[in-house]
Amino acid sequence: MERFYPESCRSAVGQPQQVVRERISHPGYLGPEDNQMGHSKFDPASRERRAWNAGRIVGAKRALKPQQVWAIRFWLNRERRLRDRALFDFAIDSKLHGCDVVKVRVGNLVSGGHVRSRATVVQQKTGRPVQFELLEPARTTILAWLEQRGGALDDYAFPSRIDHSAHLSTRQYARLVDEWVAGIGLRPEGYCTHSLRRTKASIIYKATGNLRAVQILLGHIKIESTVRYLGVDIEDALHLAESTEV
């Protein structure tokens, strides 16, 4: 059946519409409904080809709840994984992207033989500095790990297992996060490195409703990015309004 398009339309290569009509009326023409995901139905291999997201949970990964954070800490302590416990605590408190977490240097964390209570890192994604706090549990585990690790101030705090002068890869960091959440009985498909970045920010927002403070802590340039990142919706807004008396 011939399909109609306005005479003013021309094909992508500038051919007259008459040529286009002749082409789409040809018996061998494959319309959009015959060519799903860019694969022809006449291609035998396409029948076995799976979509890239088949069986995966897509979309934003959920943040950890406070009890899950402590469950992971307990599990890491039980498994005697000091490096991982320091990495986990640092990721939760710093709220940094994974690429910034793995590239932090000893000098960013230590001053005068002590772990800083506040530190600053220049974000790779934006090129802007972001300041973060390190609470007592994180400072204790980070100091214990750095004492065991050794090295100079310019060294990476979390080095690669293959090349000790290089930093832990973001891919290996993601694998570790999968191990941690699986260790406490959670499905790794529902969590990722962004879950750790989002965890404390979500807790702060739920406790205060202060989006501007969370925006500063996450290093977002626009507050709209913070809204999307936290998944703030009308229910959150109404809950804050209902809990506020004037």
C-alpha cells in the first residue's frame, strides 16, 4: 500500500518525493514497524540478538538507607577488609563521583599526621572544587588504612592492585560496590557507585528539605540537576508543606 507524504517533503538526500513514494511502495520496503532496534526481520542473527538492557534494571539507582550503610560497615569489618571499609566510608561522606573517589590522593585527606575533618577536591566532571566533611567513623578507618598503606602525600589513597603507582579503576570500584551490597543480601542490579554518592545527600534532604544545601554538597552548578538527581517530586513537596505550620 502506497503511503502518502506531502509533496513539499523531500528525502534526506534531496530526492523528489515521487522517488520516495515509489521506494516505500516497493514490496521489499521495511517500514518502522518492520525494523525494530535497527535490525531487519529478514536478518537471522537479529532473532538471537538481545537488547543491551534486557534483564537489567535501568534508570537511577537507589540510595542506601542508614541501616544498610551500617550493615555494610559491619560486613566489611567482619570480613577484615580495611581498605574497602575506608573506601566505603570515604565515598559516603564525600558524596563524590566515582571517578573522583578513586583519584583522591593522600595529601587531600591528611594534614599534620591527622585525617582532615574537611577536605576539598576538584571535580573531574565540572572542573570546580567541592568541599566535604569527614566524620569520626570515616576518619578512623581512613587513618588506619593509610597507616597500613604507607606512601607519600602525592600517592593515590586507593591504589590499583596491578600498578601500585596508579589509582583504583572506576570499573573495579563498581565491582566492589556490587560485592558490598550483595554481602548484606541486596540485589546488586539495583545499586551502583552513584548510590553511595546519593546516600548522604538523600538523608540530608529528607531531614531538612534544604535543596540549596544539598546542591552545594554535591557540587551541582544548577539546582535543577539536584532536583533530578534526588528524584524530588510532587509528593516530596506536599509532604514538606504538610509538615510546616504557619
